[in-house]
Amino acid sequence: MPSIIGAVNINSNSGTVNFGDTLNISPKSASKTFSGSGGGNTGNLVNTVNGASSTNTLDPSVVDQPILGNV
């Protein structure tokens, strides 16, 4: 179904940007990233005030997102 899209602002992209009809979108890869408080903020104007922070990187799960059946 066609649609009308207004202003679009894409600052950074490392994957696929899709505007339009799509039957199926499924992930082809999965990764895990650890970042501190406010480390993943994006936008045109970001003001982050953080105190002392620590990141827990202990993750006992073996599979977070199975992508074996995605074609």
C-alpha cells in the first residue's frame, strides 16, 4: 500500500532502510554491544548528564536471538 512520507532525516545507517511495501523482513545477523550510560544516544541534539556508571557485561545466555531459519 503506497504512502506519503514527510521529511526524513537519516544521520547514519549500517543496514537497510525500506520505504514501501514489504512482505517479510527478518534479521540476517545478530550481534551484542555493551555501552555505558548514554553511550547509544542518537539524534540531532543530545544533552546527557550522567554520574558514575558501570556496565555489567556478564551474560550467561547462549542464544539471545536465533536467526537459523531466516532466509
